[in-house]
Amino acid sequence: MAKLPSEIKLTRHAQIRLEERKNSVNYNTKNLMRSSCKWYGKDDLIKNSKLYLHCLYVCRKSNQMGYITDGNIEVIYNKSTGVAITVMEVKEKFLPITQYIKPKYLKQIELKKEKIKMKKSKTIIGTCPDCGRENVEIIESVGICNKCKLRKQNAKYRNKEYIPYIKLSEDEKRKIDARSHGQKKKSDDNQHDREIPIPNIPMIENYYQMKAENNPAIAHIVEPKKVEKTFDPLLDQTSFINTLRNYGCEIPEKNLEDILNVLSFTDTLKNAFVTMTKNNNQQTILNLDQTLDIVERKLQRDWEINGFQEIDDIKFKGFLTWRRMLKSAIFFWKKLYQTNAPTELQKVWNHHTINDSNDKIKCGQKKFQITTDSISTILNTRRPFTRIFYGTSKEDVYEQFTKWMNDRQLHEDKSKTTIVELSNEGEDGRSKQ
């Protein structure tokens, strides 16, 4: 039979997919392989059968991806890490899957079941020689009842000597009887709790009127509305962040949350600029811009691999909705960073812009305008660039300009760089390249 992994863990995406399937409560979400079902791997399938070809298709014939199924769900997992990538439902055309399992494996399974059944059937009713109880089932292989068998196994596990119940002292017998009584009572209480039906309490719209008039006949019972939980990818930021993290985003989660909060509410710039002027957030925006393209390709690939399932369609379109909104906002912020607008606007809001400008002029600094084409070192994009610098000379402001560009991983097109000195009123003065 196929060699199956001893452990398969679930990502958040795979767990959500599993919860959407029928009978999902029957699976162990901590380790899928400990679920109460029989798993079949790719090697258990008849070669060139429909299910076998389907298995090759969903795994993309990759040796890195594994496939298991129990006839109800299909699990695609990473063989090296033992982590489930996604969970799908077995299509009706493949049911029952036993028609695609190799006959010799099915025969081995049947033989194992028969052996277990034979072991269970080899019991007789009689008196247990170890505890003296009468009319109990005696296990033929060990010659004692199941209760004494468990005591014997526990003693062996704890490296202790097993002493039959009838040979124990009265004090030790009372301890064993007390433990058995406590365990039986606890089991009965749990069974009783499970059997208690949940009362169906009606919702009465005119409850207080009915009580005031003491007339139950006028009660107007309202059927409770069934609230279905809907998945809104545009509003569910946590799901969007989990999608990025599950598909290789290495940006720290705290930085990612800060940036998404700002990009989602760009109209509230007055409060957001305090966050956006932090040194590390500019690099975070550049990293996020690149990550969006990578995640989009991976999501589209999974969407196609899973056969265009509805949940993948919702997730993919939800991601594209976020991406369209964030792309325009990211472009806006990148342009602001190039012109140093975040710092300047923050000064305007704090009513310090005029005073700062006057202080610069009083210190003997002149006003220069530098125009060029800025080229991104990371993205290799070219954008027109114009910015005001203050300095004592053109050499001074050019040095400030080159340092400012290097800090933002940009460089200039020297053939298009011009430095123009401006008057205090903003009129153009002398111009030199």
C-alpha cells in the first residue's frame, strides 16, 4: 500500500476549505492523519484510471506535492513540510472511489477487518480468575476480563508488578473500586448531558402586552431569522493579510496592518501622516507593491489547479478588488515621497511652514528648484521629478539632492538634470545644467 505521512498539518486556508465540506467535524484538524477514516494515496490508485489522471492533474505531476483521499475529500499537501495546501471535495463522477483502488489493497484491508472481528468474537462468558467477577466477558487470548487486562497493561507500562485483584489488600481494593466508581459516574454524567435536549424558546413580539393582559392567546410568535455568515473579501482585512502571509509575503504583520489601514483610508491623511512619516514604512510600501504581483500569480495558479471552485473564485476576485484599490494608493504615496510631501504637509497642518521658510531665508540660504527624471533602483521605473531645495550654493543643494535620492533608492538621469535658483517670490532666476 502507499506510504502515507504520519502527520499533515493544516494552514488557515486549508482549514477553512475543510470546514466548508460535509462531515468536517469527523476530521482531526491538528493532525489530519489521525482522523477516523481510511486514507488512500496516489500509489493505491489503478494507473491510468480517471481518478489517477485527476490526481496527476491537481498535483501538476510534481514530486513535491502529495495527494490523499478518503472518498469524501481530497487533500493536496507538501511532502517535504507535511502541510496541507488545500482541501477539495471528491466529485460525484469519481464515487465510489473503491472502483479506482487496486484490488489487492482492498483485499488486504478486508483481511485486516476480519482479523479484528475474529479477535473481538473470541470471548466467552464466565468468571474472571483475577478479580472473581461472575458472568463477565473473558478474553480468550489472555484468559481474564477486559478490566483486569487494562490493569495488567497499565502495570507493564509503568514497570510495576501486576497483582490480581483478589490478591490485593482491602485498602488497595477500596482505592481501585473508588476510582472505577468515579470514572463510571463521570461517564454517566457526560452521557446525560449529551442527551438533554436544547429547549426551543419562542420569540414573542408582544411579550409585555401578553403579560399585562394575562392572555396567552394574543401572543405573536416571531420565527428567528437565520443569519448566514457571508464572506466579504473587501471588508475582511484579516483574511486578506492571511492570504498574503500564506503565499510568501515576508513583510512583518504589524507593518502590513499599519500600511493597509492607511492605504484603505487615504482621505484621512491628516491623522495618517504621523504613521507614514516613519522611516521604515516607505520601504514597506515598495515591498508590498512587489508582493501584490507575486501573490496575484500564485492565487491565479491555485484557482486554475482547483478547477475554478467558487471559494477560490471569491478569494481571487476579492484579492483583485484590494489590489486595484491599493495600486492607485501606493502610486499616490510613492509620488508624495519623491516630493517630500508627507513632511511638508505635516508642517502645514501644524502651522509651521511659513515660519520654517522664513527661518531658512534668514539663515542666508537660497531657494533652488531641481528638475530631472528619477529612476527607481528597485522597480527600474522612470518618473519626472521636481523639488525645491534650500542651500547656500548650487553645489550644496546638489549634494542634498543626491543624498535624498540615494536614501530612497533612486538615481537621476544626469542628462536631464537642471538646477534653477528661484527668488523669494517664486520667480525664476538663473538656470544652469
